[in-house]
Amino acid sequence: METLSIGICSGKSGDGKTTLAENLIRRIKQKFKNIPLIGIKFTKTSLYSSIIIDPVDHDHKSKDTDRMKKAGADMVIWVKATEADLSEITRNLKAKINDLYATNQKKIVLVEGNSLVRTMETDVIIFIDKNNANNKPSAKEVLERADIVIKWEYETEEIMEQIEKIEMRKKIEEALKERSNNGKIACAEARKIAEELKIPYIEVGRLANELKIKIRKCELGCF
């Protein structure tokens, strides 16, 4: 997983998505100084759609992209789209990111905005759910898919730890699915996954069980 994408959503405007984005950007850049971080702000419009990369003047930048940039994002992108254009805009956005950074280059993409997070299918979805009864319609689908739900005050470090655990789980899952065949994987191959990811064998075994992938020819009793 060379690109880690993180989506930030909420039940309604004003719940603190950009504040959370700023906090995560600062923490990520402290921890991973050499990994490019792209901050993306989505605004739904009824007029026209556009993708503005690193906006600099007042006519082409939003308050939220400015906050992301000041927090330490290496690049910010302001995406404006109508509902009808959203799928096409998402494809164009992914293509632009691939043009700017090599596909195999490790990068972190942080996306703010329910609808864009939904269409981009980010690796991790964080949902700020302060008042479920008043959630807007665009929030329902992403809330159902959310990996992390924030209801009260939070510590940025705790959110970071959860993101890293989710990223690792998805790496293990991806490797198991790629290397298994007909629901089975050789013990040697399962051990190799654990060694490559620098994790205990038992973590690979636990997820293999959840995915109903049988580890066969177990010579050392690792699983």
C-alpha cells in the first residue's frame, strides 16, 4: 500500500473536520517528515466543477485549504464538484495525483468532505459524530463504512495509533488475498508475510482465520 488515504467526514458542517485535519497533518509530518502529504478539501457546488492545485490567490483558495497548508501539508487541492460530476472529478483527481507523484512513491492523502471520501473510497474513514439525530444525508453511507467514529473529545495521538493499526491490518489482508489460492495459503508464505511486515506470526494467523483462509503445511506450529 504505497498510498495511504485518510478520509475525514462528519454528520454536519461545523463539527470540526478541518481542525482534525490540521491536527493529523501536524502529527503525520512530525512522524514522517520525508513522506509527501496531500491535503484535499471538497466543496459541493451546484454551478461548476474544478480541481485547483495549491491555490495561492484569494479567488482560488479556500479558508480550509489555507489551514491545511499552514499545518504542514506539502500540497493542498481544492475540489469543487456538482453531484453529477463527482465520479468524473474523482477519476481526474486520482489521475492528477498520479501525475504529480510516482505510483510506487509512498504518500499520504488526507481528504476532507463526505461525498469525496465516499467516491474516492479512502483506506481509512474517520467520522465525527457529535449529534447523530441531525446528521445530513451525505453522512449516512460514510458513517456505516467508518473505521473510526469520534463522538467526544479525542487525542490526536490515539487517532494516529488507530490509523496505523488499520493500515497494517489492510496490508496483511491485501497480502493474504494476493498470495492465497482457493482459500488456502502455505505456512511458509504466511510466515514470509509476517516477516516482510515485521509483525508477529500470530497477527497473520488471526486475520487469516477471520478471512477464512486456511494455512496449510504448517511445519513449525507458528499458526
